Amino acid sequence: MDKKAKQILMKTFWSSKGWNSAPYDFSGEDFEYAKSKGLMFHPLTISHEECIDKIIALHEKVTKEQVAAAFLHSLSTRKVHLRSALSSWALTEPLKAHAFESNTGKYTNPENGIYFAMYGDCHLCDRYHIASREQYTNEDLNVLNFERIKWGGIRLNYLLYLMLDLELLSKEETFSVQEEDVAILRQVLAIIASSEPTDAARQLEKRLNGAFASSKNERDVFMEILASAGILAPSKDRPGRGGKNDFFAVVNWRGEDSYSEQAVQNFFGPWL
């Protein structure tokens, strides 16, 4: 990743005081430089169907082995932007081409109320746990890439993020997986397996501190990625989002669920 382009992207959205709220122009020498290095983009207008088709096409380029290797490679290098391709690939692997179908009026049941999770505006995308809209007009992909590089991603199940994430990974070089990476993964799995039955995500995040170089926010995203990929999966139905937190995919995980051995082997079996 080009250091100057990364710095331009980061300072566009972040300062020592946190988020920059000032608007910026999609022009100028700095912007054009970052754009030439593939880190910044002009506003995007695209339909739901075009996004779906592009994601399906990306699955012809990006393999399960690539996203798993990228995730492992990130553990010792702290290249957090390589992590969320694991969840992006997992969420979109079963995705089928379909026309936008509004979910308006399709979730309200007079007897049971809402009976299926609503993520976005498309009824069919909801079934894949993907948040989508019918049309995207002048969307800013730069903020999504900033979040990807700063923390490993935030809007992990947003249709545009899934598309951007897989596309950017498809342009990366081959990743080497070191023994240190595998050792970190084994340690993470051991920490998960030793959780107390009632532990929730916040308790797990604290116990993961020290397992690999990371900030609290990075560990939060790390767990969300594992949950979105089916590794941190609730073993039983726990309706609703419990507690005051910012978690989404991992919110209903508890220590008694441990981790999915099947999902771990599916992605990381060749290295374990």
C-alpha cells in the first residue's frame, strides 16, 4: 500500500481529535494521487442489480483460500484492511443474481410481529444478511475504504462495502502465511474455547487483548468478522440485540457457543 496515498486518505477523514466533519472535494493533486494508487475514488452511482452482478463476478477471481490467507497474514502484520474479505466472501458466497424486491410490508405479522431480520431495503438481500438499497447515487466509497484501513471495516454487511472489499482484495498480491500467524489463530481459538458460558462479546474482546497487536476497536471488528464468517456463531436462538453496545453480528454470541469447528476448518484447515 502506497504510504503517501494512505496518509492522504486518512487525513481526509481523521485527525488527532477524531472524525473530520469538513466536506472535501473529489479533486486536487492529493486526491488524484490517492486515486491513482487505488485508495480513493470518484463518487459511484450504481444499481442494486449491478452491485450483485459485480460481486458474483468477483467470486470468479477471489477464492476462499485467498481471503483466508489474507486474514491470517493480517494477524502478525496488523494489516487490518486484509481481514474483512473473510466475512465479505462468506456473506456473498451463496449470493444469487436477483432483482431488487422491496421488503416493505413483508415483515409485519399481525400475530407475531416482525419474524425475519431486516438489514436493508431488499427482501432477498435480507435473507443473505446483507443490507442493500435499490439505487446508489454519488456514493462515497472513500469513507468505506478509510474504515477498512483504520479498523478493518465497520459496515461489514453493506452491499457497497462487500463489493469494494472483494474488489480491492482481488488487486492485492499473494499473501504469505507465517508460523506466527497460525500460532496467533490457535491462541485466539483457545481463548474463545475457554470462555465462561455466560461471557458475551465484550468479555471476549477483553480476553483477546494481548493475543495479537490490536486496539479495542480493531478487536471489536475482528470479532464481528469472525461472527459474519460463521466462526463465532450462536448455538441457539437469542432474539434481539442485548445490552448497550455497538456489536451487530456477534451480539448474540455467548461463551457457551465457543466457535464453529466446521467453519474454522472450512477456512483455515490447510494451515491447522
